[in-house]
Amino acid sequence: MSAQQTTAAMKLADARRQLERATGQTLPPLLQWSARHLEAMRKMDAEFAERKRQRHAKSDERIAASEQHQAELLIESRRHRELWRLDQMDERKERDRVELSWRQSHRDWLMQLRGSLGPLEQEHLADEISGAFDDSANPVVQHLASSLRAIWTAEQIDVRECADPRLANGSASRSGRWIAIGPLKNIRLCEIAWHETAHICHGELADYREVLADDKFHKISVPAEIASWRWVLDRITYWDEAMHEDMTRFIGSYKSHAIESEIREIVTLCSPLTLSKTRLRIAAA
């Protein structure tokens, strides 16, 4: 019992004796229990406070554990996405490495067999030479690259620099909003990067008309290819004859999968008139 409670009990006992002397009667034992009552109440209050403290402590532990679990799941999810991204990039690099090795060994075999290369092998060799050329100090390349980076930032596009530049190829995922490209070190590589970016940014199409590619595994969409090159021609900040020839070659590879109306659109895109219109647009900007 605390000092305060002891004092209160003493006062009650003194008041009891005074009342008994004044009345000449013995009081019922009820007031004799007051000190015990105070002690019982103190114990109940203390027990309640302890239960409350323990309950609150357990709640705090559960909340802390839940928050920690959520934070850990978030970190794990981010790491999973990052590793998945790195895995896809590594897969692309290895696929390109195998393809490049095959092309080079095939050329060596042809040279030993017949002493010359066919049109396709010559085209592949030109791609490798072009892809290895570093012209990053060229102001045109710098301007094309800086314009692209501004678009990537504005459109929140995940840019994966994992494609081998010697293969003159890239890829894009419209749903995933990512592109796989080579380094922006010459005009052709910038053109390819612009085209892959266009796959993310061009407007929605009424019909994507996807078909199986020649490898019978990947799907291609000729309407999406046409829309992407139109987007490039409407926005790119530099365009010349060599770039127009590259576009003609790239989109021309889809002609075998195109229907009649799409072939007409491809022919229009690749025409000298489109080249002139694009250059006039850029000059007037």
C-alpha cells in the first residue's frame, strides 16, 4: 500500500472511532473494508494498466512486423523486376553473339568454298562494318541522340542498350514500354533507335494484324511497322538519302507478310517524294 493510501485508511479509521463515540454504537464492518477496497481497486487498476500495456505492445509488434514484411516484399519485387530485366538483356546479348558468330563463320566457309559472298552475306558484312563505326562526335548524331533521350524521359521508356550494333537490329515491347537498342554512336544506330521508340509512341491502330514471322516463332505486325516509320518521318530531326535507303531496306523485309493495301503504303513511305517531304519538314522547323 502506498503512503497516500495508508493515510487515507488511517483517516477513515479515525473517522470511524469518532462516529462510534458520538453515537455510542458500533458501526457495521463495511467501513472497515475501505482500506482493503482501496487496495483491491489499486490492484485492479494496475492489472488493467498492465493488460493495456501488453496489448498495445503486441499491437505495436504486429504493426511493425506487417510494415517490415511489406517493405521486404517491395524490395524483393523491385529486385525481381530488375533481375528479370537484366536476364532479358543478357539473353538478348547472347542471342546476338551467337548470330554474329554464325554469320562470320558462314562467310568464312563461303569464301573457302567458292571464294565470294552472296548478296545477303555482303549485306551482313556491311552491317557489321557500319555498326562498329563510332561517329558519336558528329553533331548530327549528338542531336539525334539528345532528341531521343528527351522523348524517352517524357514517355518514361525503359531503354536497354543490349543489342549488338553490328546486327543493325533492335526490338521493342509496347506493353512493357521498353526498347532494346545498340549504343547511339552513329546515324544508322540512331535511326534504328528512333524506329524502336516509335513502336512505343505511335498511336493506337484499329487492327495490328499480327502474323508469324519467317522463324515461325515470333509475331510481327506490318501495320505497326508502317505506323512506326510514319511516326519517325513525322518527328525525326534529321533525315538523308542513306537513312531513307535504310528504312526502305528495313521495312521492305516485311513485304512478304503484307497485304495489298499495306504494300501500297510501304511503297509510298519509301518513295523519293516522301524523302523530299520529310527533308522539307525538317528544314522548315
